[in-house]
Amino acid sequence: MTQRRHASLALQLIAVWVLACTPEPGASHDQHVELSLENDAREVCAGSIPHLDRYIERIFSFFGVAAPAYLNVPVLVVGTESPCADLYASSSCYVAAEETVYLADLDLEGRRTLGVVRHELGHAVIDRLWGQSAPFFNEGLAESLSQTLDRATPPPPAPVGDMLDRIPAEVDYGAAAYFVRFLVDTRGLERFKQVFQRSLGRSRAEIEALMASIYGASFQALEAEYLSGPARCQYQLDVCEPESAIAVGDRFHLTRAASCDDPDFYGSAGEDDLDIAAQQTIEVRTGGTYRLEIAYDVPPLSTEYPRSQVVMTRCGDCEEQSIRTFRQADEELQLEAGVYALEMVMPFDTVVTINLQRVGP
């Protein structure tokens, strides 16, 4: 980048920092994300920064440390001026040398609301705690914390050895995420940290030898165990907040005004489209049969109904996790006791009402 462009971005960041550090009445969280829009085709919605800040804090908790109050991550939305295409053949990236996230746009079709931003912020936190690794582990760890693509049931595990020394564009992020979680869950975070921090710049053979020395088993044995084991999954830090879960007794009611201006909703708005979402984690205390009712108005002549959805995610270990997607609904469900996340994804302004009532064992 040119010196002039650096100066321009610096001035923008100073302005954003001043605004960001002016606390709103009742604000109680530290702001970690400094968002600067050079590409202003999309407007940032009211709940976006608090949502991203909480996500950053949950990543730090995953690693067993508290998020430092002084942490600030510049996020620059720069359109076609992004350096990511040259560096990584991508439209978004985290540049470790600058400790900065670059994005072509805030939200991309086929990605979950702010999913790309969360993924790159994951890289920023991981870099501050552990540094850099081979792309397979870099992308796998970041994606294991937050699913970027539209939510779906994970596919069966697939071999990953061919990707160990590939560039980011040649890594299947989902497959890398499942394998990373497998290593962490079965061998511990500390040993995975050793693999992560010692893999950068190594060939596939060297990475396999490194893993064998750390885990006491060949890569082929590790991969065979991974492929033959139970269902694989990600960590759900992006959607499950057990610490803020609302207890559900025999009846639960939730109403949200879906709007870019509402502080419960994060995402972005373009000139002709809206991509917003809100989340609520609940704890079902008693398993049984529940009636789920979901209602919201669809604006007249709108063609966006197919993009509207309420996603119910069962939080927990891989054998517990499940994902169900609803639109306007009135049906009975069998719910086990446990923690669930409700994710309301709306492409238009409306009022979303969710009722959950226990009707039987």
C-alpha cells in the first residue's frame, strides 16, 4: 500500500476510535473491534460491534484467558483495494504483519451473517495468543470456532493429509476445522498448540513427522482414528452463549423487532437488501414434547421469504449437536434437556415472535 493510503486509513481509524471509545449509556463491555468503511456500499447494523466484541471474548475464554481491555482489532472494509487477493487469493484476510483484518465487503452471499468477519477476527485473536501456523491449522482452528458458511449438518469425515502443506485457497476449511477439533478434544489443547506453533513453512512429510513426535502416533494412525470415529463438529462459539442462557420452564416467549437499527440485530444493510440476525441462547430444563410457534410478517411483494429463517442449534459436544431450520412454523418437537441457541436470520424489517410450550413428556 502507498504512504498516502496509509495516512488516509490512519485518519479514518482515529475517527472510528474516538467514536468507539465514547461509551453509550448503560454500556458495560470493552470494545475490541475498530471498524472502518472505505467501501460504504453496506451500512453496519446497530448490534454488530457488541456481537463481534462478545465473540472475541468467548475466543479468549476458549483459550483459558481473559480478553485484555486494551485489545483493539482494526477491521478495514476496502472493496477492491484489499491486499488479500495478492496475498491469499481471497477477498478477505487477516494480515498478521499489520494486525489488521481486510474485507472486500461486510457480508457475502452464501456466508452466514457477519460470518467472514468472525472468521478473520478469530485469526486475529489466535495470532495474538499463538502466532502463525501452516494454513491448514490456521484456517482449521479459526473455522472450528465459528462456522462461516450457512449452517448445515456436517458431512462424513474425509481424509485431510493432502491439505497439510497447502496454501489457504486449497484448504477445505470445514474439513480442517473438524480435524482440528478432533485433535484438541482427543489429545488436548496444549499438545495441539505445539503442533500449531511449529508447523509454519514445513512440508507435508515434515508436518507428519512433527505430529508423530508430539502425539506419539503416526499421522496415518491419527487420521484413521479420525475417520472411523463418531460424528465431527465445530465449537459453536459464534452462536452458543451458555453463560447468558434463559431458563425455559413449561413456557417460553420471545419477541424481537428485526431491524438494522435494533441493538439486538447484527449484520449489514445494502441499498436494496438486508442481512441481519439476532441470537438467544436458552436452557431447556426438562426434556419432552414442545410446541414451537414462529411468526413474522413478510412485507408485501417481497421475494425474500426463502432467506428468512430461525435456526435452532443444540449446543454441546459433537454427539449432542444438531441443527434445525424453521420459517413460519407451528409444530411439535421432541427436545432433550440441554442448551439451545435460537438464531433469527431476516432479510427484511419485521417482528419475530417465538413461543415454545411444553405439551407432554
